[in-house]
Amino acid sequence: MVLLAATLTIGLSAAAGLAYTRWASRGGEAPGAFAAVTAVGASLGISFAVLGLVWALVKWMAPPPGWFEPTYAGMAAAGALMGATIFLTVRVILAELAPTLLRWSLRTANDNERTWREALTTTCLGLLGMTATMTLVFVIGHAVSPYGLALWLFPFFVALFPLYETFLLPWVQYARAPTLKTARLSELQDWICDLRARRNIPKFRIRVQNGRFENAFAIGGLGTHLIVVGKGLVDGMSPAHLRAVVAHEIAHVARRDVPRLLLPLVVVGGTLHAISVVKVSHPLFATHEVWGIASGTILAGLFAGVFMMLLPGFFMRRMEFGADRLAAEMLGDGELLAQALERLSEITGQRLDEWSWSHPPLQARIEALRLSPA
């Protein structure tokens, strides 16, 4: 009851904070520092309140002592449960719910807008992938447990999920998305054909997201890369600026930036995650109590978010500048890409000085392009 009361108190206080920042941002006015800090705290407060309710529900529905048996079937069930918990904790609540509440309270635009169908497909396939990954992790961990390797191997297997999201999931999501030809972007297609004839670029395909997505991204694959261009970007940019944005994504492919992220993701992130699991989560699991298992699972998920998402973001920010330089060389002029980034800021509502975990501010990229033209 104490936990439930504390969770409800945090949730109601955070809801009031969100309502205040929503009111302070009325009329398109930029909120002050106090309102912005309040919005961040309130968004996280709501998220942690939801986590508290989930934890309370798990504790209330806890099975009787002795329910778990360390067999292959039992380990598979435990892995599936942990996979679902980690996905809901890190991806749905912290990575989706909290930013959505923050944007709502500050009335800021979302440059990663997806259709409901796309969001539902992504969430369902992500949940399925994480559940399957953790099931595999626990079964293999049980097989090697006599050798004391299970705990240390666990975080490295967790890295399979980002690989699944990067190398497999987008191919399923955009398998039926329009091509440049069907989207009637023949001018862009001709430029890409000419670029391929002049440069040795790894194989890639381009798909146009049939929604309101106002950006573009490149991901890896088995022998072929995939570039996705948002329909909102196509509608909001001139052909020349669109070509510049696509050139940036092609530069990521040419530099093989996505495969290069595997080393920090698996080796560095996996090692740090292994230490956190062994030193923090494992003692909680060792209590064999529902509260300990639930707490250890949530902490393992949070550590996974930090070391498997935030840490690679450091390397991704550095890669953005390199991709900009190569794109400027492909275009023959860095000014065109600089203008395209300014236009991107206009159509998405993203401030030029806005910072993110995976990208440097647009202003920093624009200044670098104009100081070092191709």
C-alpha cells in the first residue's frame, strides 16, 4: 500500500507539472527554464509512476514460493518474461512515453512522426524480437551455467536486440513502402544512378515512408543497406534540398557507419552492461523474492538503455560530421546541405541549437559545412 500511495502521489504531481508546462507554452511561446526543467521532471515522473504501478501489479500477482524451476522450459519462460519487461520498461515507457509527454507539454513538433499502423507494427515486432532474444539468452545461459559464464554472457546477448532492430526490423517495416520510382522522384533517382556510376558505394535501397515522417535515416543489412526517406520530408523540401539530405544518408552507407557501430555497441556497451548486471542486478536476483527479481529486471533494462543506446550515441554524433563532409563532396558544395539542414529545422520545428543523444545540434553541423566547404 505504501508503494502504491507513493506511486500515485508521484503520478499526480507529475501530471500537474505537465499541465503547468502545457499552459506555459500556450500561444507558441517558448517556455522559460523553470517550465522546461519542470516538463522534463514531470515526464520522467509519469514514466516512473507507470513503472511503479507495473511493479506493484507484478508483486500483487506474484506466484507462490517455489514456482520457478531451473529447467530449460523454466528458463525459457523466465527469459520471455524478462524480455517483455525490459522492452516495456526501456522502449515503451522511457523511450516512447516520456518523450511523447515532454513534447506534448512543451508543444514541440515531433520529427519522427509515424502512422498508427507503423507504430503498432514496430512495437509488436520489437516486443516479439526482444522476447525471443531474451528467451534464447536464458536458455543458452542455463546451458553454460555450470561453467559460471551465464551472467557475463547475458549482456552481450542483450546486444542482439539492437542488432535485430537495426539489421532486420526496418526491412520488415518498409518492405512494401514506395520506391523512388513509384513515389515519382525520378530526378533524385537519376542523380543516384549517376553517383553510383562515379563512386564505389556499397549496395543500398531507398524506400519512401508513406506517412508524416519528416526526416531520413540509413540502416544496415545483410549485404545491402537501406535508406528510408519520410514522405513529410519529400513534401516539405525542394528537390535540391531533398537530394542533399539523401546524399548525407548515402554518405553513411559509403562510410559504413552502421557496421562500425557494432564494436562500441557489442564490446564496450556489452562489457559495461555485464559489470552492472553482475554487481547490481545479480544480488537482487539472488534474493529469490519477487521484489528482488522485479527490481533486478528493471535495473538491467535501465542499464541496457544507457549502455546500448546512449553510449553508441556518442560515436553517432561524431559520425554525423564525417557524413556531412562526404555528402558535401558528393554534392560538390557544402552550402546546399547547410541550406537543407536549415529547411529541416523549419519543417520539423526543431531548434538549430537543439541537442539530442545521437546527433549534434543542426547549427554546429551547418557551421562546420560552411567553414569547410567541399
